[in-house]
Amino acid sequence: MNLAPEPNVLAFFLLYQKDLMQFLTYKVKCAETAADLTQETYLRIAQHQKLDSIENMRAYLFRIANNLAIDHLRSRSRQFQQDAEIMTDDLVCPKPEPDTVLADTQQLAFLEQAIYDLPEKCRTVFLMCRVEGKSYAEVSDALGISTRTVESHIRNALIHLQKKCEF
């Protein structure tokens, strides 16, 4: 691809360079970015193969510049959204709200009391199964009771807790 422009393209571009710069500065609100986009506009027009087919060269230059400005603004908008999401994630506290902590603490205390209110054997079976994670067979062997009795204690404990902890 030949990057060397025809002499009249360079002269034509230089004729409108200041206007392009002002136009782009207005569009993107940044003189440095406008300067970069103005240079990009020149590169685009210099790479064009058939400049003879362009009826209004000034309008063509400004169309290229406008398209580059739109692309830049879209890119900047996407970047801004990504940065905002990152900042929002950084600002959000991962800890629960104080009222949630209080409510959860109260529920836990109520549940502990409800478990404590179970008959001793039923409470022991329930804690071994549900807190320690032991199987019915392991609890049966450890306490010297049948697995049917373990099942019965668990069922009774769950019924008791359901009645006590309807929240």
C-alpha cells in the first residue's frame, strides 16, 4: 500500500487542517485527542486509492474525521463503563449490613435455645447428625441405639425446631 500521497492531497489537507482540528476539538473535548484524530484523518485520506472519484473532498475529509471522533467517543464510553464497574465493585463492602447481622445473630440465638430445649438424647442425636455430619449408622453405633431410633429422634427434633422457629 502506497502511503505517499499525491501532492494535491497534502495541499488540500493542509488547507483544511485547522478547520478539522477545531471540529474534532469540539467533538471530543480534548485538543490532544483532536490532534491525533486529525493525523489519523490525513492517514486515511492518503491511503485512499481513487481520490478522483470523490466529488466533494472537503465533505469527505470531515466525514472521515467525524467517523473517527464517533469511534473514539464510543471507545471512551466503553472504557468509562468498565472503569465505573470496577470502581463500584471496589466500593461495595462485602460484609453484610449491620441490621442483617443483628437479625442473623438473634435467629441463631433463638435456634440454639430451641436445640437446647430438646430432650437430651434427641439433642445429642440431632447434633451428631446435623452438626458433626455423622451418618445414622455412625450415630447408632456410637450411642448403642438402632438406626430407626436415630431416625425417630431426628424426625422429632425437626418437628420441634420447625414449631419453635417459624420465622
